[in-house]
Amino acid sequence: MVYPKTFQGFAITDLSKWTETELIEYEPKVFDDYDVDIKIDACGICGSDVHTASSGWNTPALPLVVGHEVVGKVVAVGPKVTEFKVGDRVGCGAQVWACLKKTCPACSTDNEVYCPHWVDTYNCTYPPESGKSAGGKAMGGYASHIRVHEYFTFHIPESLKNEDVAPMLCAGITTYSPLVRNGAGPGVKVGCVSIGGLGHFAIMWAKALGAEVYVFSRGEKKREDAFKLGADHYIATGEKGWNEPIKMKLDFIVSSANSSEGFDLGSYLSCLKVGGKFISVGLPEKPFNVGPGSFIANASSLSSSHLGSRPEMKEMLKLAAEKGIKAWNEPIAISAAGVKEGLEKCHHNNVKYRVVLNEFDKAFD
């Protein structure tokens, strides 16, 4: 590796062996005036990494370096970067670029995560709108370095350890944004579906924001964890008639469910107050099944949410530092074997509740 010309990363090169990676050297996209180069110290493993690598959502382009929960140190800044300097500890999440134009209906309203030209952190190509970056390939965080526009780079509070904060940069913000946008706070009853990489954050944020928290899980094995995370109520949805005691009680529900198999969406909708929302932030590979009658009963609605804005990311990190919130994580040293182990743990839901790759200094030249 000859930084800054080339980076190294653990790349998937054969989709039939998607948990197996090899260390490759590659050229990052051109270094722009507003870019920040980060030497990576930790990177969470996200369900999105699994869905992408396994071709669950679509067929990715190879070679593929995944990872979008990155924490590290700034090693270079473009001439127009104003907020960061070399040596700063920073993070970046699942987006590395957007047009950021004042004429963009998304970017001009702090909704850059919905910009029509957004660039994901990996498995994405920079569009013509990105100027001299056009055509460059975005590669993720299972790597020595990452190159990110400063707008999608964030200072990490000193009190938060790398492994504890990395998963917040995707899983954390993905659940924080719909909670604050829908008014989670004192006097509000919030449902959190699923306890996993996303769901455990939803519970902690909802509690920290002051809401009354109802947690839904298929069985009883996660009951104790739910209360440790901050649940006020626990509902096992494998029990017949589980929704009857809480029909029309909740203001809204945030669902982190990763599978639609056997998922009774109609019963969840019945738990909402009149006009309540069911907000899906998990992305099952197959669609939910539900009829229009389930919505008519209480004028409920089905919606979704994508990541969160820059202001929301800053608010979330500040809240985590103030409340001592951290990801429940299992660290694994990055290597071909470590990546394989981490991806398999995530794929089989065999982790509480996030794998974080660390010890990057030992893996790269």
C-alpha cells in the first residue's frame, strides 16, 4: 500500500463464497476539496453488509469492500475542509456524499439522506453530479482507510470508546431518526419491534428520550435483555392474542425486523392509536403481507426511514455521551478469518448485538 494513492481492504471477490475475503490494494476515488481521509481503527458489521455481500438485496459489483460504521483518525483534509484537522477522532456512517445543493429539495431541508444523488459508503459509484469524483467507486470500512466528504464525517465524543460508538453510525442513527422525527418523549408510548443490532438501539434511544417503551420479540429468551436496555413492557408475539391487551395504545412503532417470514403486520397495526404509524427501518428481503382492512380499523399507516440527517447524528452522539449509552458489542480483530467469523455471526443472529472489527493496525501495512 502506498497511501494516499492506494488503500488496502478485505474484499469479497467471489459471490459464491461471500463470507470469504482477501486483502486487496485499490485506488480510492479522486481526493476532492471537501474530502477527509480517515485511517480506520474500528468498523461495525451491519446487517446491510450481510444483505449486500450475500446478494440478498441485489447483485453487488466486485471486488466489494463492505463496512459503514467507521471510527478512526483523520490523516488528510481537503483545502476547503473547515471542521476537521489531522489527528481528530471521527466517524462516518452509511453515506459518503450527496449533492448538498440549495436547490435540492432533500439536501436543502436537512434531508440529505434522501438526496436523489446520494452515494452509499460501499457498492456505489459517484454520479456525474459529483464533479471530478464522477465514476469513482465507493469502498467501505473493512479497510485501512476511507475517503469521505466532510459533511458525512462526525467528531466522536471523547467519552465513547471506538467499539462502543462505531455501530451508532448506522444502526444507531437508523433508529434514532424516526424516534425524534415522530416525537418520542415523555408521555409518548413507543413500540420497538425486534431486539438485535438495530432494535437494541431503538430501545435505548426511546428510553433516553423519555418515552414509555413497549418491546416486541417472538419469544421469551430476550426478556431480560429488553429490561436491561430500558424497556417498560415486554410482549412475546409468539403467544396467541398477544396484541389484545394493547390494542390502540401506542403512538407509533419502530420495527427493526429483518425478516418478514411469519410476521403478522396486521396485529402490530392494531396496537396503534388512531392515526398511529408503523415505521419499518429493517429491510427484509421479502415483502410484508397485509390487507387494506388493517389500516382502516384505526387510520394507521405504514412508513419507513433511511439513516438520519447530519444534525440528528450530532444530537445522537451528544445524547450517547451524556447518558453513557453504548452499543452491546463483541469485538473481533480484523483479518480474513475475523471478517468471516463476524459475517457468519451476523448472518445467523449469533451475536449480542453487534460485531465490531478492531485491531486494524495489526492487519495493514
